[in-house]
Amino acid sequence: MSGPVVAGVDGSERSLAAADWAAREALDRAVPLLLLHASPPLPPRISPVPGADAWENVGEQMIRQTATDLAGRHPGLEVTGEHVSAPADEALLTAARSAGLMVVGTRGWGGFDGLAVGSVALRVATAADCPVVTVPGRRAGEAADAEGAPGAEEAGGVEETGEVGVADEAGVEAGEVVAALDAHGRVAETADFAFRAALAREARLRVVHAWALPAAAPSAWMIGVLEEDRAMWEDQEGQAVSDALRPWRTRYPQVDVLPDVVLLNPAQALVRSSAGALLLVVGRRTAERVAERHLGPVAHAVLHHARCPVAVVPHPQPKKTPNSA
């Protein structure tokens, strides 16, 4: 938490929205904001020295102007800018080693219409040493409009059923922080980030725990599942969530917490909950070697379909026991 907030900026609308979001976060954390612009050096045969210098000056001027604009809009913000002659993903991953938080737009100048997340944002969210927030192309604090937003059905492939326990967008309040929680896995890093975010924003924290029926049970939508059996399993999942949250509820008593236990595909439940949310927080297993880091299917789906900024929080992989496969 003590490191600076770093924002990747290339002058595109999404990167400027990310920089604005990062400025607010840096003020909340009382840490400096570093604006980072990176572009690979031009090959000498293609561009002579004057052309290469002009290319670099464009990036430096854009960074200076962005820093000036942010300082004017956010009094008290300590902001600096830096231009690096390197591929954008490599420069951002290097900066992430000493950052408290990395913020990037979901896309930069590259890509094409309909592309939800660009290669740089995806690479940084996958491999950064610190938490990464991806910000869609709108100013910080603005909720996505329902019209034109990616549909929840795209993320999970589970159809509407009307069953009890299925997430309903109508039940999600605007202005919440939403956190994905696997009550049976590691929750420390994700929960701490989410509680801190909710506390800073004075927002309610919705903790989404999506669960599935036991492997030996019939489908939830078959008549063979007795209602009392399903209720018992749901109560067990609710108790697991309550137990997992207890240390953070004690540590952050000011945060209003709403456990949301749903029988649904996790990605679909989270995408639905993201409508109108201030922030959606998901975890990601990390590894010592950058090449071995990857996004799980839920985090990958959420990055592509969520309707609000998404924070991807790395956490260590669970240690294998001698008897584990």
C-alpha cells in the first residue's frame, strides 16, 4: 500500500480515464502518482535520429500535459511523469515491482471496435507484481450505461432460470464495491484490498460467493433435487463465507458488508453484480516466474465483460502438501 500509484498513459481516451481514476486513488492513499508512457524505440533504418527524437518528444509532451491537467483537477496531488523507450507491457511490469497499485485503461490506441481488453492491459493484469486496476473508457466514478454494456450471459454461458439464489441485477445497488470470494480458497489479499477500497469510498461491500452443487448431486434445475437438500447446501456455503469474512469484519467494522451467496456460474454472477458498481475486485494466483503467471477463467471473463473498473489482486499459490497430486 505504501508504493506509488502508477498509471499507464498513451493519450487515448481510456488511458486518460485510467489516469484520472489513478489520481483519485493516489489522493485516497496519500501517495504519489506516476504517469508512465512507453513506446519501443524506432529502428534506425526506418527513422533517422531527428525523427526518433521527435517521436520521443511527443510522448514527453503528452505526459507533461496530462500531469498538469490532473494536478489542476485534483489539488494536493503529487504527480510526476516519465517516458520510457521500451515496449509498453515491459515498462509497466518493471514499474509494478515497486508500485502499490498499477492502473491502465482497458485499451489504448491499438485494437479494433468491439475489443474489450487490449494486449497490454491483459498482459499487465496477468503478470504484475502489484494489484492492477483496468478502467474502461469513461471518467472515474461514472457507472457504465446498461445500454451497450456487455451482457452477463456472454460471460458464463448459463441461462436465466428464475431459481432461488440466482443473482438478479435489480438487487444490486449502484455505488457498491463488489468482491469475488472463494470461501474455500485463499481470501486474504483479495478481501483486504476490497475492504480497504470500500472503506475509502464509504461504500457498501458486496461479497459474491458463487457455488455449485456437490458433484454427485443432479443438476440444480432437475426435479430430483429436493428443496431441503439445496437449502442445506446453501446454508453451508453461507456459513463458509461468514467464517472467511470474520477477521476482516473485525478489522474494518466501519464497512457495511453484504454477503451474496449464489448458485450460479462465478463469472456470470460477478458480471451481473458489476452493473453500477464502483469497483470489482478479483484475485489471481501468482508465481515466482513471470512466465508461469496466468489469469484464471473467472478473472479473464470478468476483465472482458465487467461494466466497471476491475482490480486484479495477486496472491500466492497454495503450497502443495506431500500427499497432493
